[in-house]
Amino acid sequence: MEHTAYFDNAATTFPKPEAVYRFLDSFYRECGVNVGRGQHKLAAKAAALVADTRKRLLELNHCPAHSVVFRPSATEALNITLNGVINRDNLNIYLTPFEHNAVVRPINHIAQTFRLNIYALVFNKGESRYDIDAIRAQFAKNKPDIVIASHASNVCGAIVPFREIFSLSKRYGAVNVVDMCQTMGLIDTDISSEVIDYTVFAAHKMLYGSLGLGGFICKSNSYLPPLLYGGTGVDSASLLMPDALPDRFEAGSQNIHAIAGLYAALNWIKETGIEVIYEKERENHHRLLDIFKKHDNISVVGGMEESIGVISCRFDGYSADDIGRFLSERNIAVRTGLHCAPGAHHFLGTFPAGTVRFSAGYFNDNVDFEQLEEVLNFIHANS
């Protein structure tokens, strides 16, 4: 099998740690049963795995008193939170300029029912940073009711100082939601603060777990109405969903296979050290940037000082899709287009063509970079 230089880690990290593959296989063979749907040892073992995975996720995020809700994706988790908190007319909603469609589309759908006032948090392009003083003035002029921030952009990697912004918005009683799909498992972050209401995650990204699992972390006294209704394996005599967390949101069978993958990945993160993982990702991020600097036919979009290893590029004389196909034919995996974040491309000036996105991960190695540089040299020579 030919080697693929994988630079699409912002979509899903690949490969996963070997420990994840081993545990997934053994657990699913030995205990691939439903949670809360049986009074037998296998069901109890599966339930214990789910409970332990929640505990380990809370430990990773330094918030042991919070609750973890598992859903099939971060998109569903965002739909639950946004449909729950955006529930009346004339709410002032603040977003970063880089939000994903998993945020933007639910809000625009809800806006068909309620009149909403939507504002972009001020980002200073010249200094490549969020303007905290300008944001403070924004909040004073139009009191924030809800603030939603992706911790890091999936287009250009820009990191938002969300705790600083949330501290300002919480003075007005705002509900604060952070999307950590690109950073949980990568950047060591304490989310126990009272200014953070909901934190959304995806297991298959920087947590190095399986596809098919996401969710949110919230204070244990939080209340939102359910988005889905059905069996939970508890309180089955009631015709209504349970009030208790996380059962209120976990209708249907849990994806025990994906939860087993997250369990193993959390163990790997703890054993490896999140600081070590971040440092390796930063090293690979800078290695990509150094390669691009050698090619005057490649321009990096954004170039944020505070960013993760997500880099969007344009190639002189070629469309993003043309470059993506060319790289794919030579076993280099990237993503092209708008990356489900059209607002970010409007802000960065790359709409509608989009960009070629390279996203580094912990497991990128010398072979990957050498393979990439060889192909980029060929494109450069033939431009």
C-alpha cells in the first residue's frame, strides 16, 4: 500500500494512536452491547466504560463537577444548545467571524422563528487578534445575551481568547458557548469557570478518538429542553424524558464502539501528556509554514500569530480544487473549498473559491513532509 501524507487532521485526526485501535477491537469483540438495556454483566461493563469515559473527559478539562452529554456529533450537540438558549425575539447574539456552519446554520434556522440581532466579535485584521477593548464597547452598546465562539478556526487556525471575552459578556448575564472541536485534547484548557456555560467537543478530531461521537460539557445544574425524545434505559415508566443529566439528552442507543475509542484515546492523551502533544503539533505546524515560505507561488491566508496547526493557502494560477486533485493523485491528503465555514472566507477575502487547507497532527513525520515538499517543488517548477 502506498504511503499517504495525511494533512487533513482538522477534519479528523488520522492515524489514531495504536492503543485506540487495539482497545476498540478488543472491547467491541468482548463487550459490544447496549448500555442500560440489560440486567447482565456485559451491560454493566459497558455502562461502567461510559461512566469512566465521562470522568476522564472531565478530568482532561479540569471540571470534575460538570456533566458530559454524549451525542453522535458535535453538530447535534450545537443544535441542542443553540435551540435551547435561543428561544425568544430580540436576543443579541455575538459570534466570531470564523464560525462553522454547525453554528451558523442552526442560528439562521432559528432566525426564521425569532427576530435575532447577530453581531460579529471585533477582530483586528491588521494586528491578527481579537480587539478586547472594541468588544467591550460592543457589549456596552448592545448587551450580549448569547456569545458563541469557536476556540480555534477550522479555516485559518485563529485562536479566540474566549475566557477573556466570556468574562466580559457574563457581566451582562450572557449565555456563553465555546466550540472546542479543534482544540480539546490539544490545548490544555480549564473550563470549570462560571463564565463558561456549554463546551462542545468532537471525539474524532484532536481527542484522537472515533468518528460518530461528540457532545457537550455543562454545569450539572444546567437546563435545556431535549432536542430528541425516546428511550434512555432509565425511568421507562414515564412518558416524558428524564430531567436528570445526561439522560435528558441521550435518547437512543449509545455508540459504545465510539465511546470505547474515546476512552482509549483519553488514556493515550494522559499517558503521552497533552503538553507533549501540543508541542509536537506546533512543531509540525511550523514545519509546514517553513515549507510554504520556500515557494513564492503559495500564499498563506490569515497568518494568525495565535493559531493551531490549520493553514489555508492559495496557489498562483490554480484553483483550490485543482491543487487538491493534484495532491490527491500523489497521495497527499488535504481539504479544499470553503471547509463548511463560508463566513470565514468572506472575512478573509477567499470567498467563493476557498482555499487549500493543510492541517498538521501529532503523527505527521519526516516522510510526510518530504513527500509534500517534493510535490510542491514540482508545482512550483511548472507554474
